[in-house]
Amino acid sequence: MTINFPAIVKRGAAAARRDALQTRCRRFSSRSFLGFLCLGAALSAMPALAEEIAEPLVSGLSLRGFGTLGMARSSTDQAEYIRDLTQPGGLNRSWSAKVDTVAGVQANYQIRDDLEAVVQAVSRYRYDGSFRPELTWAFLKFDPNPQLSLRLGRVGTEFYMLADSRMVGYSYLPIRPPVDYFGSLPISYVDGGDVVAAAPFASGLLRGKLYGGLMREQTPISYESFDLGGSLVAGGHVDYQQGAWLWRVGYAQLRFKGELPAPVSDLRSGLAASGIPQAQAVADALSVDGKLARFYSAGISYDQGPLQVQLMASRTKYDTAAYQDSRSAYVIAGYRLGDLTPFVGRSYSHSTAKPLSAGPLMAALQPEIDSLSAATGTDQFTSFVGVRWDFRRDMALKAQVDFVRGSADSRYLVRWRQADYDGRMNVFSLALDFIF
């Protein structure tokens, strides 16, 4: 959905590729970050700037923006902590701004009362290690009546409750959406459309949404990137809001187009070339082209007076053995004390392995098969605590500590994991969120 800013105020050649990518992942342009800092300082120094920018440039046109200036570090160099699977590298024991820093701008043009054009561009840490801006939204929105709304173009996805606004740090309590829950989502937008219908029901509001489209994004896989472009996404959800309560159930599916890059593609080629039926069966099981990923979710939120609570759960199932099926959940509770809102939370992610055997004639490849199967395995809990300070209108400072406690085999939600990583790390974060 379009961001309602006033409402928010509330991975020979493989080694070379690996080394190059690791270097890019661990490098952050100081000039870029200083630029973000200058922007943050300017906003802090000029309280009236947000109101001035919000004034229409021409009739019907408005310009809005959002950003997060984030710094974080972890307690280990044995694995790198990431915000989500679109990031090729993450945090270690050195302070870094790359994981959480985001900047976005959105233009809305009211063509007529029932027709609006919306364009949004976002700069964030991408799959290729850069901060190159990308067009995340570009759609026409048609509201024939107050109960019906249609959008066509590039639209944000809502696989889970709050997923469409997870880049707008100001809109949620913690510094980043819980990684155990949202981190496995590499999808931010699709080229397609959606339709929303709402109607009063009992003493609340019932709202349904259907959406579909083609993906255009990429996600890092080992030393390469997996181009998801052309993969078909479709889904929907039903909300019910009654007073301070909001309930949601949702379903979405993704039909992959194309195959995973090396090392999965190399392994599949070796297995298929053997001519052994059991090995061919494993190669087929590791294929993703045309296979479905299904996402089931449910969530509850409560926000009234000083108390805020969110509880969400999800289940993901794959028709391919290249990915492990998983389940995840989180709970967050915050309590407002004037301008301060301390919060605590707990999240978890657990997956189920899909054992594969190529048979005794291909025993030499079994370790590689097992390693690829384990690459999408996750088994970890995260407890986090922090405080949000709304020190100025449209601006908030946050401090947070995450205590990640997982098994040594949990590797899907971290990057560049070393053999001696024990699944445990602490993450220390600071962030300035703003909208204008």
C-alpha cells in the first residue's frame, strides 16, 4: 500500500569471485555514509524542513521521503549477521553502516479524485554489494469508491503483515524487523497489480486483498546471484480490524523461473551426467525451475494507549529439495513512557531437512549434496531489547541489543559462516529513523 506518512507518525574462478564479493561486502563507502550523516544532521538542525518539503511543488503533486542512518556490530567474526537474504554480507566485530542504512523518496500525483500515480525509489545495501538506487514502486492507483481500490504497475508485496513497510524504519518499534521472521523474504516488489476490498463487519472493518505479478529482483547465492526475474508471485490475505486489534491470515506462492547458479548448477550437471537413475533423481529434486514455494502466515497486533504488542507466525513449504521447509514466529511488546518506548521481543526460525542420497556409486558427491541441503537450514532463537526515543516530530533514535542463540548448523540467515561458528552472537545497534 502507499505509505501514509502522516499516519506513520504514530558468494581458479570461483575463488576469485568469492574474494571479490567478500571485499565488496565488507567495504562501505565512507563518503556515502558521511552523506547520510550530513542529511541526518541537516534534518536535526532544521525542524521546519520536513514541513517545507511536504508542500506541493505543483497542484496535486507531493514529495515524501524516509530514511534510516544505522550503525551496528556483532560479537563474532565467525559469521556475518544480515538483515535479510538480499544482502551478500553483513556485520562482524567492526561497526558498519551497511546493513541498516536506507534512504527513500516517494512522489504522489493526484490525477483526479479517484486516480493517483505513485513512484518510489530506495537506496539500500543490495545483492551486488552496492547502494545503487532502485525503483521499488511505480503504479497507478484507482479508487472507484471508498470500499474498493486497484493498483497496476510495480507494487510492494505483503507476504506477511507489515512486510510492505519494512524498509521504513520509522514505522516500527525495533531497529529492523525481526530477522528470524522477515529475513528469509528476498521479495520487496512485483510488476503486476492488486485489488483491495473493504466493508464493515460486526463492529469492525473487514478487508481483503489479492495480488499477483512477476519478480524483478536478485538474491545472493554463495558466490553468485540468483536472478528471480520472471518468477510468478500470487497471493492474498484477509484483515479484520476492531478497535485497537488487528488480525490477519494470508497465503502467497512463488513459482520459480530459472535454476539456481553454481554450486547447485554444477552439482546437478555432475549428477545428471552420471547416467545413474538415483543420481538423476537427486538432480531433479534440486531443480527449482517451475517449482512452487508456499507461504502461510497469521498475525495479531494491538496498539492502544501506551501498550503495543505484535504476534506473528508463518510456515514456508517448497516443492524443491534445494530449500528446506521452515516455520518462524515472533512477538514484540513495547510500552510508551512519554517520548520513550522501551521494547522487548523474541523470535525464532526452524527448518526441516530433506535428506538426499545419490547412492553408493556417487558416494564421492554425497558430502557436497549434504552441504547444499544444509545451506538453507536454520535453527535459532533471538531475544532482543531496546528503546525508541521520539525526540522530535517525524524523527526517532533507537538503541537495541539482539542475542542470537542458534545451533551450530544454523546457516541460512547468516553470511560467510566459518566452520567453528557455534550459532551464537550478540548484535549491538543504533539508528536514527526519519520521515519527511
